[in-house]
Amino acid sequence: MLDQKQFTLKQLRNLSGMSQEELGEAVGLSSRTIGTYEKDINSLKNISYAKLQEIAKALDVSVDNIFLG
């Protein structure tokens, strides 16, 4: 897990060493969808909490890290 420093979703993905394609594959989303989420954090508010948890788990962060970053 990360410390208190805040990161964007893209930075979290890069820190995990994953490409958009790899993250998408890990959570059942397209790389284009991952790109949309990286560009517009508000778009994440429209997905299920379960899917958000999957993204956080794949990146080894908490859901809070994604939204507070």
C-alpha cells in the first residue's frame, strides 16, 4: 500500500508497472475505458463499487487512494 502521498489513477497504474491494457484485462474493462477513467476521475463515480474495488485491488491501493489522489 502507498503512504499518504496522493497520486492520480494514471500515476497509481504506472507505479504498479501496469499498462492500460493490463489493468483493463485484470478487471474486465477495455484499455479505452481505463483511459477514460484516468482522464476524468468523475467518470469513476458511475461504475459499481465492486468494480472500483477490483481496480484498487489490481493496483494494490485502497479505493480512497483512487478518489483522493
